Amino acid sequence: MDGVFEAAALVMRFWFFAVAFVVLLGAAGISINEYREKRFVLGVAQSSIGYLHIISGPEDMMGENVQLMYENTVGRSRRVNIIFRDASVDKAHSQIYQGDDGRVYVNRLGRGDVSVNGTHVHDTMAVYNDDVICFGNVVTRLHVKEV
Amino acid sequence: MVLERRGAGALLTFIIIFLISACALLSFREGSFDAGIAAYGLGAALLMLLAYNLAALIFRHIDRITLVICFFLTSIGLVMLLRLDMELAIKQLIWLGLGCLILFFTVVVIKKARDFGRINYLLMAASFGLLLFAYVLGDTIGGAKNWVNLGPISFQPSEIAKVMFIIVSAYFFAERRGRGASVFYAAYVGLCVILLVLSNDLGAALLYCGTFLIVFFAGTGRTLLTVMGLGVGAAGAIASYYVIPHVKTRVEIWQNPWIYYQTQGYQIVQGLMAIAAGGAFGTGLGLGYPEAVPVNTSDYIFAAICEEFGIVFGIITILLYLVFIIRGMIIARNASSRFDALLVFGATCMLSLQSFIIIGGVIKLIPLTGITLPFISAGGSSFIACMCLVGIIEGVAVKNGERDEREINEAGGEVV
């Protein structure tokens, strides 16, 4: 029995080393990835001015939150920041941006309809937290980040 | 935008595998199967699983990696204690259970507290009182008068006081309440260190001094004053070499332990020989002779680990402390208030300095001073104090996580 124990203990030295090594690598690896990811996400979150919650529109986007940066172009084209794949949305439909006064504005770029709480936007309009903004048939609710 | 929190469940599984396989091996050590040792391993594994899952459930943003590293270091200690002294191992398991409860309690307190306000003066008085109590009524064990016996309970007041010391230091450096308060705080630190030196508890004195200086530099950013503080510390160390015979002996033993092998140098030499005997991968768990090293369950447990698990395993242990420290520093850096940042920074520095002092002493890098290896060494007071410090770190991590989640939610993202 002693011989078996001795052999097992000798072999298990490498097992214990391997387990400790995996724990070390895992802890270090997770720490590095987590740190990078957190930094990136928080960096993006900090530079955001709020988000648009999609109430109705393209099915694949329903219920999603679309993040708003200082300046955003809404449309159907690939060249815009916020893409709504909906026939009622122009290629470059509208812009949402934060003005120098700190307020958020929405304007109309194309012919498509833009409305805020049911009021049509002809040129530029200031928008506030919880306003319902429609881009064609896409209905969204604005959430502005508290400063 | 989704921030995925990384779970540490897989790492915990490896820790449990380590614990159970080591206990399974040790259960056959005496020639026949010892169900007690196997049950011990299962019990310890279940306790860690329960504590980890409860912590993750109650505190959504707890830093899981820090907790898992702390559990791995604890499990190394449990295995080593089980190998060396079953009775101590059972006690340590009880301390682990209590330590987890204290950790949860500390997290709740830190999460709720802003900076403890005037309670700091109470903590100041309590910590000084504890050190004074040890100096006046304490028992001398291992040359240091740092144990207090209250009937069935015996504890090391300096271990409990160090948690209060960290909170008080963070408060004074964060608040900067003027010259009067600074002088008052400096007098408190000086008196604490003097009491520890008079009690011959040099390891704790070094720990308090070092932590104070590091937190002072972090809190004030005054390089010149910090260098002056270091100078005063060095002058104090040199003076104590000439004035306190105990210090002189320690330094002389450190310089050449081999000529004192039969007497005071025995411990260091045995420790070094144990580490050398282990080689890169150790002699094998249960196959070494760590019993030859005095105080192998407490101050010298690192030598016992190196002997049976190997020097490479010892290095991995040190690297795990390093990951723990880095995570602590990141939590301190992300803290929203100055008090929280200094609190975590102080707690992390104290644990790292404590590890450095004892590992450095064991491998003869610095003169040996009696102090426990955080999470690994046997000892209730030390373990509870370490769990309190982890609780401080985790409490601030929870605060940081909640703030980050709010920020991400406001930007339309979510934390999963």
C-alpha cells in the first residue's frame, strides 16, 4: 500500500502543478479580457448621450436599444450610424445630435417623415427624455442620459 | 452594447478538484483509507461552493476572480494543514466558515458606508486599546507579546487592529481635516508602531509602518515627505538593531544562518533545506519531511508547500498573490470616492506587504519576522482579518459594479 501511495503522490505532483497553473492562467486571462472589455464598454457608455428604444419597426430590432453618440445619422443606408431596414425610412433620413447648449436635437435630412410626439419635424426640433420619435414607420422612445 | 461579466465557476471547479484530489491522496497516506480526511475535503469543497454561489447571488457585482483566488490560497493552506496537523486543519475549516460570514458582513457594511465619519475616532481608540491590551496583558508566544487569552478564546489583537488601522488611515487621508487632525493621526500611527515594537511584534510593526507609508504616498502624493518617512523608518530600524537585542539577533541570523544552525538559525536553515529538498516539482504530497521545520503550520508554511508541492508551485502561489494585488489595485482605481479608493488600496497593500514580509523571510530575502501568510497559514485571528480585508475590497468592487451598470444602462446597454 505504501508503494502505491508513494507512486500516486509522485505522479500527482504534476497534477497539482497543472491545476494550479490552470487556475493562475485562468485568473490572469480572465482579468486581462475583463479589464479590456470593461474599459471599452465603459468608454463607449461614457461617450454616449442616451439611447433610442425601438417600440415598433423592423421585427429584428423590436425592443432593442440603439445607442446615441454626440452625432448620429439615422437611415436605411450602410453609411449611416443607425440603420433601420424599413421601406418607410430614407437612405439618410434624419440626424440626432447634441447641440452646444447640451440639448438633444432631431432634424430631417430626406423626404421621409420624422415626428416627435406626433408633431412633424420640418427642420430641427429639440427633443427630451421620453419623447416618442418616429422615423417613417419606425417608432422609438428617446432616453437621454442624465448629466 | 453588452458587458458580459466573467464568471469564475470554471476556476472554482479546478480549485475543488485540487482540494478533493489532494484530500483523496492524503486519505490513503496511513496505509488504509481514512474516511475522515475524505469527508474533510468534501466538506471544505462544499463550503467554498456554497460561499461562492451565495456571494454571487447576494452581491451581483462581487469580484469573483478575487474571491476565487482567495479560496484557492485557502485550499492550499487547508491541504497543507491536513497533511501536517489534522486538529489545526479542522479549526481552520471552522475559521473558513466564520471568515465567509465576516466577509459577507464586511461587504454589506462597506457598501452602505460613506466614510464612517466620527466612528473613525472610535476605531482609532479601539485599535490602540487592543494593541495596548496585548502589550499589558498579552502572552508571549514565539518571542512576541501579541496573544491575548480570554478563557477559551485566544486571539492576536494586532490582527483585528490592522483592519481598523486601514479604515482610519483611509479616512484621514481622504478627508484631510487640517493640521490638528494630521498631527493626531500621526501620533496614533507612531504610538501603534511603538507598542508593537515594545511587544516584540516586529512583523506587525513593519506591516503597519509599510502600509502607512504607501497609503500616505497614495493619499497625499508628497514624495519628499514619503522619502523622509522612509528615512525615519530606516533610522528606527537601525536604532532598534542596536537597542533591541531581539532585532540584532534576527539580523545576524539572516546574514548567516548556517553558523547558528544548532540554535536560533535552526528555523531558517531547516526552511531553506526544505525548499531545496522539494526541487522544482516537490517531493510529493505526504512524502516530504516538513515536520522538521519549526512553526510549519503558520509562519513557515510556505517552506512546507515548496517542499511537497515544489518551487514551481510556490512561484505560482506568489503569482496568484500578484494577480490578487493587481485586481485590488484596479478596484481601487475605479472607486468613485477617495475614501473607497484609499480603503481598497490600503487593504491590498497590507495583504501584499504581509505576503512579501513572510515569503521574503522564509526564502532569506529579508530578515525573518513572525507573521502569517495571508489565507494559507493556520490561525483564526489572521484568517478573519484577511477575510475582513477581502470584504473591504469586495465591498468597493460591488459599489463600482453598481455604478458601472447604471452608466451602461443609461447608455442603453446592459450588464449580463
